[in-house]
Amino acid sequence: MERDLISHIAHGDHPIASPISEAHIDRLLTRAKLPEGARILDLGCGGGEWTLRALALCPDATADGVDISENALDSAAQAAKERGVADRIRLHRVSATEFGGPEGGEPYDLVMCMGATHAFGGLVPTLEAVAGFLRPGGLALVGEGFWESPPTPEAAALLVDDPDDYADLAGTVARAEGAGYVTVYAHTSERGEWDEYEWSWTGTLLRWAEEHPGPDGEAAREAALAHRDMWLNGYRDVLGFVSLLLRRTR
């Protein structure tokens, strides 16, 4: 069973592919204070939840969503129709690292990359790439993991190739600002948000497995149980997640 399909199923009851609540998403997007006619880019948009909420909050904004998952983009297109914003969003099936922007090459007021910095090789390379899409003084909204508490070698090995791939919270902010940004707002995901995300991810997948006996159901069950074990016995209260709202300074 393809990893992409497993992820798509697992996020069925929690379309926000990050440990963050709808209320805090809206708070972050409202703090962006986007101008009229804002242009928004979402790199690694998944099912488009962040983009669609931004379009709902900014009725005259337009957006581009970029992802490699056909399943996720199909869900984003359907949700855009249901929410009446299909005419204001363009979806692109391409790697975030290969997206060159739409025709015309106009810069964006807000570029988002929520939980997808791995596509660029980490936080700093992501912010360097994002800078190429932003207008002067534009904003980046980037979600990144950080060490909530020092990981054991075993816990770190579950998540990263090198423990230094993540810093602590202060170090994560320093990395972002060292890349040419100033932090104008942020949200650090709370334990309840993490639990909601992880129990939903694993529980939705296990329910699907029960309803689909056979090889696919068994593959889904194995993926859910492996993920749950890695969370409960590995990175719970070790891995944090911060959503940084950043203004480009150079």
C-alpha cells in the first residue's frame, strides 16, 4: 500500500496535516494582516486546508497550492468547490523544489510551508527558497519541528538522520532569523493539539483497516501501530512543533 495513500486515509478526520487546531490556524492567518488582493503560495499544501482557510479570511485573495500527492490535490480541489473558492485557487502537482511560480512571475504576499521543510532539506534552505517568491517585506508562515526536550539517541534516530537537524525552540527561532527574517508572531503547538493529531492519525487509519479486511487493511493496520508506537514510546513530549510567522528583512 503506497505511503501517500496511507497518509491520505490517516488525515481523513484531521485534514490539517500538522498538530495545530483550527482556531490557532485562523489566529496565525489573521495576524498576517494580508493586504487587499493578496497573493498566497502554499508549498507542500497537502489537502489545502491552510490555503482554503486563508482564502476564507481574505475574500479577495488568490492562491497557488503546490504538492506532489495526487490524492491530496484531488481533496483540495473538491474542498475548494465545496467552500466556493475554486475560482481563486490554482493547484500544481509538482515538487515544491521544482515549482517556478505561475506565469507572469509576480511575487507573493504570503508564502506558507507548514511541516514540509524536509522537501528543501531543512528550515534554513526552505526559508532561502521562500525568499525567492516573496515581495519586499512579504511574510512566510513556516511550520517546523523542534526539540521540546533533549532526545535520547534512540528517539532522535526515529525522526532525523542527525539530532542537529532540529534545534530547541530558541535555536529554531535563531535559525529562522539568521536566514533573513524577523519573527512577528508564532504558535507553539500544545500537548492537547499533539494528542488530537496523533490519536486521530492512528485511530482513523485503524478504523479504515477494520472496514477493509485484506492486504490493504493489514498494511494500514501495521502502519498505524508502528506510528503509534513511535509516538507513545519515542517522541511524545520530546518533539515540538512551532508555526513561525516571519517577515522578510532582506
